[in-house]
Amino acid sequence: MKPLALAALLALSCLPAATQAETPFEALIARFRGGDAYAGFTSSNGRLEAQSVAVASKYAGRVTEVLVAEGALVEAGTVIARLDDRDTQARMLGAKADVLRARAARQIAEAAVMQAQSTLDVARTNQERVSKLNADGHAAQSVLDDATNALTSAQAALAMAQAQVADADALIEVSGASLRQLEVALDDLTIRAPTRGRVLYRLREPGEVIAAGSSIVTLLDLSDVWMNVYLPADAVGRLMLNDEARLILDPIPNFVVPARVTFVSPEAQFTPRSVETATERQDLVFRVKLTIPRELLERFESQVKAGVRGIGFVRSDPSADWPAELSVKLPE
């Protein structure tokens, strides 16, 4: 071999592996995946997950409309679907009639009170007159006794009429409560999004009869996105909640996404099959949740997708400074 060619071959063989990678980020990922990680840092594969919300029907019924499609972004309170409400509407008419009947019953009871009060006034006046006549010797004791008994009877009749008014008031409250309950049920037959999110699955179609509690759609809450990584005990031991973390996602390896440690499992487990690490499968690891800040998710909401795979990085040494390759870098 010629001396010049030999010298070139030796120079290439001495180049570090990282300089042969296409980008610094790819070199960093290759370094971590190959087990040659930076001192004070550790990493693990994972995928983005978002909080899912099952939007379900409170009542059984027939679906009349489903107003959203899969992939649609909906605001909190957006109408998702409607159920047939004809039966509830009919019961509401009956409940309104019951309220009117209770109010009429109260008016009758009030009239009865007025009548009983008038009777009582007459009985009291008569009893007082007879009592004076009896005292003067102009009325027999039996006449006084009859007047006294009539007064007592009039007092009892007034008390009964007043009780009927109270009963009518209670009946108004009961019928009004039944009406309000039906109004709530009617409103619940219109199913609305409980939070802002993206429709992941549309599970029902118009015409289907569903049971109470059946899901209509599944929403992804794009303001709550995280990555679960599985780390060995020596890396987890010094982690604390709210520690800084970094994410590099496979579709955008040139960007570094900031995150925070929001959960560290108190119990160890075997590495899940869906996670590949450099350690043996039977090694025990701890689940660590790395959550992306809410304000960042709102900024890139249209680009957030659950299921995207990548690598999560944390500091096993809290005093270690983040390397330049893991400095936060986001799209403009």
C-alpha cells in the first residue's frame, strides 16, 4: 500500500464515532443508545401519551346525532352528540301540569283558611256574648257549653286549613323538583365535550341504541401530555419531583423538548416489552413520568400527537449541567 493511502486510512480510523453521525443530535442518541452516556445523566426509550377522556351518555337511549369527526379539535362545551328526547319532553309536560295543580291546591287551601278564620271569628264573638249572658243569669250553662264547643271546633278547622296550605307548599316543592330533575335529564341528553381536546375515536353513529354509561367518543386532552420512561434504581434514587428533563422525539431529532419529572413510581417492576433498554429484560426498573409544560403544548397544539416515540433524558446527578446537545431547542 502506498504511504499516502495508508496515512489517510489511519487518520479515518482514529476519528471518533460521533463525528461520523449525520447530526450532533443523532450522535447524542447513538451515544446514549450504545450505553456510552454522559456522566450524571441517564435515558430511556418511551412514547408520548395524552390523557384520554371517555365522553359517555348518562342515560340509555337512541342516538339521533353525532356532530364531530375523528381528528376534530373541539372546545369545552361543544355539542358532541344528541339522544332522542321525546320521552323526556313528554314527562316534562306532565311535571309542569303537576306544578300548576299544586299551585291551584294552595289557592284552595288559602281560601279554606280565610273561611275557617271567618267561622272562628263568629264563634269567638258568640262565645263571648253567651258568657256575659250566663254571668248575668240570662243564659243557661248548656248554651255556654255549646258556644265554647263551637269556638273550639272553629279553632281546629282553622288549624286544619293552615296545614293544608303547608301541604300545598310541600307539593309545589316536590313537583318543582321533579320538573328540575327532568330539565337536567333533558340537558344531559345533549352530550357536550367536558374539556378541550382532539377526537381520537368516534364510537357511535346515529340510530344506535346505547346503554347508560356508553361512550360516544374518546377525546385526547392535549394540555396533558407526557412520556413514561423506565429507569434503574441507581438513576431514580436521586430524582425529585419537578426535576428538569429533556425529550428527543424520533420524527424531529434535531429539536430538544423540555419536560419535568411529575411522578416516580414507588414500586419497581420488570421492564415492559414495549420498551427497549441496554440492560437485561429481567432487571427491575422504576416508572418515571416526564410531563411537557402546558404552555408549550398550547403553543404547538396542532402538532402534538400521542404515540410518537423518542428518548427521555434525566439527570441522575442533580449537580450536573445539561450538555450543549441537550439544550432546549424548539421549532420557530
